[in-house]
Amino acid sequence: MSSMVAFLNITIFIIILFLSFHLIKGNTAKPRKKIFKVKILHTILFSYVFLLLVGIILYAFIPSEKYEYMEFKENHESYQPNTSFDAIYEGMIDKNIKIGDKFTFNYTDDTLEVSANKDEEFSLTIVVEKKDTNDEVIELTNYLNTTIVDNIDFTETIPSVDAKISGNTLILQEPDTVEITISKLKKEFTISQFTSESHMDNIGHGFNGESLLYIKIPKDLELISSMNDIYIHYVNE
Amino acid sequence: MFLAKPTTVSVIKKQYKYKSKAYLDVYFSLVVLQVISILLSFAGANSMGVGTPTMNINITYFSVDIVIVFTMIWGFITAIQLTTKNYRNDDFSFVTNRVNSNISNGLFLLTASIIAGITAMLSTFLQKSVLYYIGGTNFIADMSLFDYAKQIIIGIGSGILYVLLFCALGYVVGTLVQLHKSFTFIIPASFFGILFIIESLGLYDLRTYLFEFLFSEPSFVIFTLKILSIVAVVFTCATLMSNKLEVR
């Protein structure tokens, strides 16, 4: 971006130089020199106009990428991305929260060690709910926090945590970072000035990009965290 | 004594026709400038990135804002060029006066603004087509071609008005410089001086008002009236000032 600004500054400087030069040069009474013959000039101009018209035809055949488009402006006031996640800590799960991958394991022992299959820092939030019964089933659910950037809903592209049980250890595999690169059409300022939306209003609004792992465990099962940076939050504790 | 007495309208018409053909060079510089700015626009108007440990999102926005801005600068320079002695002397091929000469210049600049405004906005389709078919870029558009085309019409209208405004400003600057060479330094010095005074006195509301007066006007009709009023005042000033210029 800074290189772009520097380039623009240089361009403006060149334009000013060009302008000054023209003012001095054009002020002489000498007749102007024609750069091209009229015929060549006509050819250049019509070729450019033809190119612009071809551009319109080609544009009409560009298919737009299909993305879930959310009319974000309508519920702009009421939208609070973290509210629904806050409620999960109390064990209340909003029906509207999107669900990622789910896992179910049968487990009979009294203790279960939780570890991460990643050397780096584990950034996932884990919420554990103890069931009322000892049904010997562990249920893991990835909840995806609503993530909207510039009117595009990315919630479903949030990667889920993978899980497996090996012996007495629940191994959590944090997913690799998902890289999303998108090209978006932006209305020119000569248009956006008269259409009521402001381009900058929507950017980044509602971005969270995180998932939460919700684990339901049998009543008497004890979870032991083998890594310091895995923080386990127990519902209603 | 002549048998046929030329009327004002016929003189202006002749001058306009002559200028439309003789000043064809200005459109060549327009094409060159627009092609350069279209090439620059391939880098994207701006981009943004947000990220968490699990997700990085980068969005690059594409528009032809730079083409429109370059076209406005072109309008400014072209209008200054018209006021130079080199171009001014062409008018003496006809039986004319300064007022007629200025009106025909105004009509020529109006035509140039219309052509420049249309081509600048239409370049948006060329930009997207090149990016998609040659660059392999996939776009996300939150409107159909038909909806965008409807908005392009507004864009063309306001683009023409912006270019016309800069033509008018260039014309009055050029006329001032022709009155006295010292204006070459006085005008930019005054411009930056006023900006400096506004900043140093903390008159931010005035600065915002001046900016929003045109660039944030949401009503197209009021915007048109504002631009046309400014252009009319500026051209009248230029015409009155040019009457003080020496005869060839």
C-alpha cells in the first residue's frame, strides 16, 4: 500500500512537471506540431472505443462466484457476534449457532487425559458439560462463531478441530490455518456517492473466525489436561 | 463591408466544429492516460486482511477509481492548454471576440468531458474482463450485471460532471496564468497556503464542509446543480478575465 502511495506521489509530481512544461511551451506563438496524422489518430481512438465495447460483452459472460450473501445491513443494530458464544459457557446453546464437525466416542474408564497434537500454542476454547448420567459416551461438537467480513458470511469455512481417542488420551488436532483470498468488485466513487451504503462500514464487522469445542462427558468422568495452555471451562462452574 | 454578416451563433458553431477537428490530439493523450491508469488498476484499488490462528481472509477490491481521477487531471491539463497563446491564436482565423471564443472553448470542453466521463466509466468492464480472462481472477459481486449497468449510468453522469468541474477549474487557472505569469506561483502558493491556514487554525469543520459539499452529496440532482453552478461561475469569471488579455 505504501509503495502504491509513493507511486501516486511520483505520478502527481510528473504530472505537475508536465503541466509546467506545457504552460511554458504552449505559450509560444509557434504553430503546434501534430503527433500523428488524423487518420492514424482516428484509428487509435476508434480502436480504444472498440476495446471498451468488447470489454462490456466479455464482462457479461463472467460468472460470479457463488457465496452466501448476507443482507447484513438489515440486522446491523441487533447483531452481536459474541453473545451466542457467551451463552455456551452457561450451557445454553443457541439454535442459530452453526455446527462444524461432530465426534462420538464410547469410553468406559474414569479418567481421560486431554492433549493436543500440535507443538505450537493451542488456541482453541474447550467447554465441557457433565451429563446427568454415566452413559459411557463422549460427544464432541465444534461450534462456529458467526464470521462476516464485508457482507460475506465465512462462518462455514471455519475449520473444525479433529479428535481421536488413543488409549486413555483424547488427542485434539487443531486445524491448519485456512487462507482465503478473494477479489471483490468495489463500486467507483462516482457511483457509491449516490448509493446510500458506505463501503468502509461493512469491512471487518462481525469478524471472529473462531470455533469452540463443546464436550459432553459422562457424569463421573474426570478430564486431565496434559498441556498448560489448554484451558478447559466447565459449564456452570 | 460584407454581404453576409456572421451571427454570434454561427461563429461559435464554426469555431466549435474547427476545434473538434483540430484539437483531436487531446483525445490521444486521454487514451494514453486511461490505458496507463487501467494497467495501474490491475493491482487493486485497495485490500484488507483479517485473521485469527485458524483463518486468514484477504480481500482485494477492484474499481476504476484511479482511471476517473486520472481523467479528471487530464481535463484540468487540457483546459489549461486551451488557454495558452498557442491555442488561443487559432480563434483569430475567424471573425470573433473573446466571449465567442470562450463559449466555443466551453462547448469543446463539455464534449471532451462527456467523452472522457463515458470512456472512464466503461473501462471498468475492460478491467474486469482482462482480470478474469487473462489474469484468472474470480470475483465476488453482490449485484448482477444488469444492476451494475444501471448504476454505471449514474457513474457516467457524475464522472462527466467531475471531469467538467476540473476542466472549468483548469480553464480559470490557465486564464489567470495568461493574464500574468506571476499567477503560475501565486495559485499553487494560495492553494497550499489556504490549506495550511485551515489546518493551523483548526478549522476542520470548514475543511470537512468544503470536501463534503461535492464529494459527499448523496442526491444526484443537487450534485448536478452544484457542479453546473460552480462551472457557470468559473467560466463567467474566466470569460471576464480573458477580456483583459492583449489582442494578438
